[in-house]
Amino acid sequence: DVKVTQSSRYLVKRTGEKVFLECVQDMDHENMFWYRQDPGLGLRLIYFSYDVKMKEKGDIPEGYSVSREKKERFSLILESASTNQTSMYLCASKRGEAFFGQGTRLTVV
Amino acid sequence: GEDVEQSLFLSVREGDSSVINCTYTDSSSTYLYWYKQEPGAGLQLLTYIFSNMDMKQDQRLTVLLNKKDKHLSLRIADTQTGDSAIYFCAESIAGGGNKLTFGTGTQLKVEL
């Protein structure tokens, strides 16, 4: 059974903290993605990676960075968390179809 | 450019058919997808269609693709209360990791 695992379901962080969201897939996929989901806005692409150490900006990369040191792991980093980054974050892994993790609901207070 | 649009809400009665519509702008789309998201859950792939197909049927689901109008629809026959969820369409663009661009999602509410 294919699996995309996000390290946390719920996180609460303080403004200004550095935040790491981790995503691991067990399907040997090259392509991995980070989205944020907000009501009425759907899913917006933050960053994606099509190979180890390769990354490309999505539609809303500001305030985020990513790391892909190993094929199975794709990390999203909030350098200095702000309240407008409170959202649901979804990781996906793809070769043909995309598989999604369960999501991390991040609240920045 | 890439833009995928959906209406935000749809309400149907149990047993009726639901039709969720989606329009997209990028003519280089290779695959078009429908995902379902139940409350508190991640996205689950329902079905997909290659861009060179017009129609795909999978049990209660029928996907229609009109490439000329860049219009995609998902029809759910005999809609049940368990079909209540948010439905996202997405397009996959060739190149650069085949990234997926999603619509805003349509909240389907099934009433008794």
C-alpha cells in the first residue's frame, strides 16, 4: 500500500519561530510537492522537487524554503513563522498519479 | 498560464446525479484529475483522464472532457450521503516535475 507520511497532524508555533514540516514517501517517486490549502482558495503550490537536491518555486514560495537531501524525504521550512502562514499544508508524491499525505494543520500564534 | 476554476458549492438530493464542473486554461495539460477530500482528511484520487480522451467511466463516476472548450466534468450517479465532500479538479502540465495545478474545490452537500 502506497504511503505519503507527514510528520505531524497538528502543530502550534509562535510568530518568528523556525518551523520544519516533514514528508516521507515510500514509492521511490522522483516528484514531490508542498501545497497549502485555504478555504475558497483551493490548493496552492509552494515548492516542488523533481529530483534529489533539485527544487523549483511554485506559485507562493515567499516565506518558505525546502530541502530534498534524500529521494524519499521532502521538507518544508518556514524561516520565520507568521500568522498568515496559519493553514493546512499538504505534501504529495507523484510519478503518474499523485498521492497525498494526511495534511498538517499549522497554527501560528 | 495555468488557471483552474470550479464553482464553490453544489447541493443535491440523495439518489440524484451530481455534476461538478471545471474549466482550465493550459492547453498543454497531459492528465486531468478528480480528487475527493473528506473532512479532516487528505486528498484521495477518484479518477483521471488522459488529455486525448473524451470520456471515462468508472462505476458511478463519469468524466467528460471537452478539449476545445477546456472543460472537464465529473458526474456522480445515484449520489449518496457518503459522497458529501470537497471535490478538486487538477491538471498536470508536462515538464518540470509534471506539477499539478488545482481548482478551488467544490463542496458537495447531499441532502436526504
